Amino acid sequence: MIEIGTSIGQIARDHLDVETLEMRGTEAQDVYQLHVDQIRRALLAAYVAGVRESKDETGD
């Protein structure tokens, strides 16, 4: 089973160049400007992870 928090954190690091999803308390550390392609790739990776998780749970 995929750990949801770990998967999302890894996607954020890999596709969005976001170091952590934890709030750190400053705008410089918590606000990002992202290119639409980064967001698209991250959403696609999350979708694929969900599909894989679903297949693992159903045995397909």
C-alpha cells in the first residue's frame, strides 16, 4: 500500500520543487510560483499513484 503523505510529499518534491508540504510560517518559505506544466505533471503523477493504489487494493 502506498503511504498517501509520503507519495504526495514525493510528488511535491519531484514535480513542483517544493521542499516540504509543512507550513513553515513565512511567505518566502510557504508561497510558490509554479508553471502550469509543473502543476499538470504533479496532478498526473498523483492520478497515476491513485490508479496504482486502487489496482493494488482490488488485485487487478
